[in-house]
Amino acid sequence: MQIQARNDFAADTVTTHAMLTDPAFLTAVCVASGDLAYRVDGVPERTAVERRLESPSAVRGLLGDTLTLLQDIRWNPAGPDGGRTGRLELTVQGMPARAELAIDLRPGGRGTQVDFTGEFTIKVPLVGRSLEGKAVPALTAGFDVQQQVGDDWLAGRRGQN
């Protein structure tokens, strides 16, 4: 199933990328998402997040009460305007579910726009497509949380200057 999402941050590309790869920011996103447990690692070239959360009711019968998401983002070097591209891979531990998204971070909007586009698949015979349809809103809601945490993060940074 196709996924498209956009974040629009009020900061330049260098500041936005630094935020998106900061372990403290990644932790704040996990906390705001209500994750039960998490581990984060971030450097400018790559971030990795392991998150345990309550299973959506649509997959609770398959996975139990909780599920573990593994998120890996690899960033390409910055261009002349500070923009970057990257790749986000998201898997669900113990389930044949995978999202592979291209990331395009570039000047635009309020300062920097970050577009996520790609595919999410659940390879379970007969019910995979149905499960994808139920899971995609939860995945895209994660980008909304990232937007809100990012807005708060950047507002706090401006207040420190």
C-alpha cells in the first residue's frame, strides 16, 4: 500500500536534519507516541529506533498485546542547499510487515519540508491487504506526532537564543 506523508518545519535544512538525528529528539518522539519501551541511536548519517507499543486491535490476534517496531533511517550527504535524501525502513518484529520509504528533506514551506513516500506491505495470505489498510493510518499518525514534537522542539530552541 502506498504511503505519503510530509513534515514542514520552521527551520533551515541543517537545523532540521540535526533535530531529526538527535537521540534526545528521537526519544521525545517515542515518549509523545506513548511507547511502552524504546531504544534510540542517532548520528548524522543514520538513526535507529526500536519501539515497543500496544498492538492495534487489528493485529492483536496475530501479535499479542504488544509489538516491536524497528526503524532504520540512512541519510545521504547534504547537497549545496543543505537538503538531503534518505531511506527509511520500518519492520515489525515477528511479522512479515515492512515499509520502505524514500525521504526528501529540502528547503520549502515554513523552512524545511520533509517528504516520505513509498510502500508498506504485510505479506500474510488472504488478509495482508486488509491489514495494510488498517495499519497505514497508525503509521501516518506517527508522522503527525513527529511534526508536533518537532514544532515544540524548534520553538524551545528559539526560546533559548
